[in-house]
Amino acid sequence: MVQLRVLSGKQAGAVWVARRFPVRIGRAGGAHLRLEDPGVWDRHLVLEFRPEEGVVLTTEPGALASVNHQPAARAVLRNGDTIELGGACLQFWLSDTTQRGLAFREWLTWAGIAAVSLGQVGLIYWLIYAP
């Protein structure tokens, strides 16, 4: 997942996590990340995930944005890149990963060890007391 940290603007300090792509950023009500800062258009830019490239930023025609202080109409984003659009500045980050619970696998492993141990005890008992 991707997270965007708002570094400057009206929402400075906020962290927004993108759970699905494409992500639309702008002033309009339909934008996934809504920014009310001066110079931000209703539909300013879009973040898309492309497997062959990664996360790609594309501005709407006529909208101005810069990535790492370089004007960009289209850019492949890397971890830590800054995105400036209008009066807002965002930082692109890969969000923290969470590990799935392993309790069931651990329980299954211990049950397997117990079954093998009981099987060995039964085999030894059968070998000792077999007629």
C-alpha cells in the first residue's frame, strides 16, 4: 500500500493511505484525497499502479505539479519523493507492512509434532510387547 504525508498546506501533518488504485487527488468531492489549498484543481493528478513501472503520477491536462522540485506531467514515483501541487506538498511513501497471524500454523505444527511423538511411542510399545 501507499501512503501520502501532507507536508505543507491546510492539512499539514495528515497521513493518507491509498488502499486501491487509481488514486485521484484534487479539490473536487469525487477525489480520493481532497486538498483545498490554493492552486489545486478539481482534478489535479492521478496515481496509478502499473506492474511494469510501479506507481505512476499523471497530471490532468494543464495542471501543474512537480516531483522532487522538477516539473512533471508524468513521473514514476519512488519511496520518499515529494509531490508539489498548488499550495500543497505531499510526500510519497510505501506504507508499513503488517504480518498475518501465524497462530493456526503454529498450532498445526505442534499438533504434528505431538502426533509423530505419539506414533513413535506406539511403535516402540508395539515392538517391545508384540508376540
